[in-house]
Amino acid sequence: MDFVMAFERNKKRNPKDVSKTKCGYDIRSKGRKIEVKGAAPLNQPFVNFNKYNIAAFKKENNLWLYIVCGLRNKKPKLIMLNKNKILKRKIVHSLWRINLHRSDLK
């Protein structure tokens, strides 16, 4: 969360932590609704949504998924997927597992 909040502040988007509201995402930032996921390895192969994420994904238009990969590294990498990019991925619907690609790393 801290990494993403700092990233959003760097982009002058004025992020707000809404993670305690169970709205299905963690940060509201200048129109973006951002769900944050973390992964220890840099080459994380997938992330899973929970029931709150799924509900938000179905109703929100400006939903983003930010995955911070390499949490144990000194320089973590950020993957940012908007709702349209998520829809293009192979999603295992029973688990709402979203596959990630090496090319997603920034």
C-alpha cells in the first residue's frame, strides 16, 4: 500500500486509502479505483481477487489492479492493469485468478 500511495502521489493524483470500507478496492486516486496486490517474487504468475474485488470489478468503470512484485527486493516492480486489460486476460472464473505476463513488469 505504501509503495502504491507513494507512486500515486508522485503522479500528483492525491490518493486516499479506502481499504477499510470493503468497497472492493484499496485506494481512490483522482478517479482511479485501485486494488493493490503484493507478491514476493518478481515473476509472480497470477493474482486472485476476493469477493469484494469481484463485486467492484463487475460494477466499477475505472477500476485498476496494481500488483507490487518483488516485495522483498530493494526495488519492487509495479504492474498496472486497468479493467479493459484485465478483461483481455485469461481469468479462471471459479477462483477469479488473473494471469500475469513478464511483459507487464514496468
